[in-house]
Amino acid sequence: MSHKPQSLLLAAFSIVAISSLLAGCAKNTKVSAEAGTGIVTESTLTDTVDSSGSVQADQVATLTWDTSGVVSVVNVQTGDFVKNGDVLIELDSTTVPAEVIQGYVDLAEAKLALEDAKSNSSTARAAVALAEAKAAYEDALGDYYQIGVSYGDKSDIAEIEAALNIAEIQLKQANKRLTNLSSLADDNLQKAQAVQNVLNCQETVNELKTTLNYYKSTPDPLDEETIKANLELAKAELESAQREYDRVKDGPNADDIAVAQAAVDAAQATVNRMKIIAPFDGEVIVIYNQVGDQVSQGESSVILVNRDKMYVEVSIDETSIANIKVGDSATISFDAFPGKETTGKVTFINPIGSSSSGVVNYTVRVELDKADPSILIGATASITIQTGDPESILFVPIEAVQSDAQGEYVIRITNDGEERVSVVSGQIVDDTVVVDGDLKAGDIVKLFTSTSSSDEETTETQSSRDNFIPGGSFNGGNMGGGNPPSGGGMMP
């Protein structure tokens, strides 16, 4: 990984260039001779950061079996594109464990419960239960009111006493008639009827006495506790029935539906253990199973990939990470595909770095602008991230730049003659030099060959210029919009 120099270094390059030229002039006498003309050219400098990584897909999944069994159906082939939820491979239901088969039963029951929760039947059942609870409470309350008082009121007691008097009179009359017929044989019809009449009258008297005794009695302590307990129970059941009715009185309850749906989902998940189902849209790139295979839980079955989004993660050292931001554009090339190039953008910068051998690196994700199926997952990719806006710069042939006591300059040739244009020189690229001044692309400048001599030595100014290249060649920036001229800067 290398970080290409930024444009702000041009000023430093210019200072080095001037120093080198002045050093050459300290003991020499400069003599310049015209050597034709050259053209001012323009190009673009862009600050970049380079790195490399491997191509990854946004979604890659190895689908595994969640149970054991024998493969009965394979619905896909390698290279097929599938949708989320598609069933790719299935097991024979007769070969899976019993708890998985039970899932079919649970699923059917859960679906019925869900349909019931969505209907109005729960409201009707709640209304019936509420009515029954109210009736039970009223009966228990009635019993409670009898604690400490007779079971029957005065009118009930008087009525039973009157009926008992009449029944006792009728019993006496029946006994008297039977006494009158006592001389008859036992199988005599009249005597038999008289006996039966006595028995009936006696039964009526007994029943009325029992009823009268009950009406006149009060509950004993044990009965009182039972009555109180029954009342509390009836009250609690009534409140519960009321709450249930209030919950469903306006129709199907959302919570009931949610619970029923959860039961359906749980049962469906059990059934789905017999299937390999696509969890997202994608391409089937590997199939491990075929019909008849015996598989085990946890065994790999299918590899699915979604190539709609592809990315490369690269490591950037701490000296360069500050220059990168989310949204920066990038150029991506591939070792496995010479000449193939695509573009992307920085979508993520991990703010937490990792240290290795004393160097702190940060993970940067570059997402490809357009997915290409021909690009293999895992392929090595070279990334060039553009960290600044392109900057237009001017070049002139090296032979055009002169210097004197006033500073650096070039001689521009115009229709009206020649004029001096002050410049500041910068980085040297081949036979041209970056300059900053009142020039524009296409201007014609005069070229010079310069030599210097002294009592001690004679050197060519051109050689001194060739030796002051700060930072080496112009690999520090990407050039766009045309290349600077070569071959001495002369017009082709």
C-alpha cells in the first residue's frame, strides 16, 4: 500500500528546484541560447491512496441441514438464480426423526387455532361463559345471604305447616279406613288400595316435615365456610369471564392472533427442517447433495451467493486514513483479469484500528458501483481511492524555465512579440516541469539551452536540473485530461 503525494508538495518541489539552480549559479556565469519553442500543456493531478484486497459478495451463505434423512428432491442446478423462500432440496418425510414428523400435526393444529383467533367465535364463547359465570355468582350470593337466618321465610314456613296439617289429617283418615278393612284378606283389592293410600300419605307427611325442618333451620358453621368459599370462587370466575369478554367483545384480538401466528411459525420451522430454503435472492454456485443421499444434521448442502452488491475490504495505514472519507470514488482492477477495470465508492471506514508490527491499519470497504458476474468471489483486486478533487496543472518544457534576480520566469511568444511571465516551478515529469503562473494551455514559450562556466569547472545547467527531481518521477499523482509532452517538450 502506498499513498501518492498530495498537490501541496508542489511548493516544496519548487523551493528545491530554485535552490539547485541558485547553487549552480553561485560560482558560474550562465550563458543561454535560444533553442526553439514549446507549448504549455495542461493535465489533472489527483491525490490517491492505493491498496489491495479480495472481492467479496454482500451475501454469501452455506446452507446446512437442520436434521437427518434421505434426499428425495433436488429442485435446482448449479448456476440457477433463486428467490428468497424457494425450496432448493427436500428430504423424504419418512426418513426424518419422529419429532420432525410431529411438526406436520402441530402445524395443522396451529393453523386451525390461528383461523379461530381471526374469527368471531371467541367472542361468542366469551359471552356464553360470562352469562354462566353471572348465574353461578348469583346462586352463591343467595346462599351467602342465608348465613345466620332460616333457610325459609315466614310465608314459606306457614305454607309448609298448612300443607303438613292437611297431610297429617289425610294420613289419619287413611289409617282409619285401613283399620275398617282389616278383617278382609290381604289379597282383597280394597284392602290393598287402603294400604297403598296409607303409605302415600305417610310419605307426603315425611317430606313436608323434612322441608319444614329445613326452612326453620340455619346453616351450621361448616356450611357457612363452604358458602363463603363458593361465593369467593364464583366472584373470581365472574371477573375472569368479564375480562375475557371485554378483551374479545370488539372482534378478533390482535394478541391472540399474534400468539396463534407464533405457534404456526414454530411448527412451520420444524417442518422446514426437512428442506433447504433460500434465505435471500441469489445464485446457486455449489450443490453438495443429490437424490438418494443420506445426510446428517449440520452437513453442508448448498452455497448461495448474491452478486448484486460486491465489495473489497482493504487495510489503510494511519498515515493515509485521515485523507479517506465515505463517498470517495475508487478505481478497481483485478490480477486475474488483466485489462478489466471497474469503479466503486468507499462505503465504510472502521474507526477502530488494528496494530501489526508497530503499524496501525484501518479497514476500509469499497463497494463496486456495478456487479459483474465474471468477477470471481475471492479474486485479488487492486484499489486506487481518490482522496481529493482533481486539480488542473500546467506543464512547460524544462528548457523554457529561466531564473534571474527577480525569480523564475518563461518567455511567452504572442502576436505582439515576446513577454516575460513570472512562474513558480514544481515537480519535473519527464522533460516537462509543473509551473504556476499567468499561463494557459496552448501558450507558446521560448526554449533555451543554458551552459555555465568558471575557473574551477564547467557544467551544463540542464544536468543540474535533471538531478534535482524531488521525490523521483511523477508517480505521485494520476494524470488525466492528456499527458505532458515528452522528448524535450518540442511540438510533435
